[in-house]
Amino acid sequence: MNTHTTALPISIKTVPEIKGSATPDLVGLLAQWCSDRDRVYPQAAMHRAQDAICDTIACMLAGASDPAVTAAAGMFPEVPLGRATSLRHQTGLPAPWAAMINGCAAHALDF
């Protein structure tokens, strides 16, 4: 097993392996690192994260009427099929559908 450490302060050795694979579960590694509630982040990192979140939301709002986003939203019916929200539907959608529409909006004008 690989015992190298990553940029994250967790050794890959501590991450469970994917069943039937020699590759560690990197998603599990990232989730473990993100869920550490005792971690104290530098104030500068907190400000950069807040700026990034605000930038993403601004891009989503600005890109919501882009033709690509309209086309993506048009792929899904306007009926309540889930509890997630998208910028283009008045009813709830399954989370993956809403994420695709919102992700398209977030990147439509982000250049």
C-alpha cells in the first residue's frame, strides 16, 4: 500500500481502499479532511473562501439566462420530482439535475 502523504494533512494509509481495487478512496480522503470540525483555518483562507463563494453565486445569477443554461434546463420537465432547486425551475428537481443546471449557470460567463 502507498504510504505517501498528500497535500492534505492525512496519510493515504488511513483512507479505506475501494473494494476490489488497489487504489485508495480519494473521495473518502477528501471527505475526511473536510469534515474535521476541529480544524482552525487562517483568517486569510476564510476570506478567500468567502470571496470564491460570492464569485460563484454572482456567476450563477449572471449566467442563468445564457442559452446553454436554458438548453440544459429544457432537458428536464417542469414537474416536482425532487427537493433540490435550480435557477431555472420553479419546482424541485432531483439533486443531480439541479446541480447540472446550476453548474452550467455558474460557468456560463466565468471566463
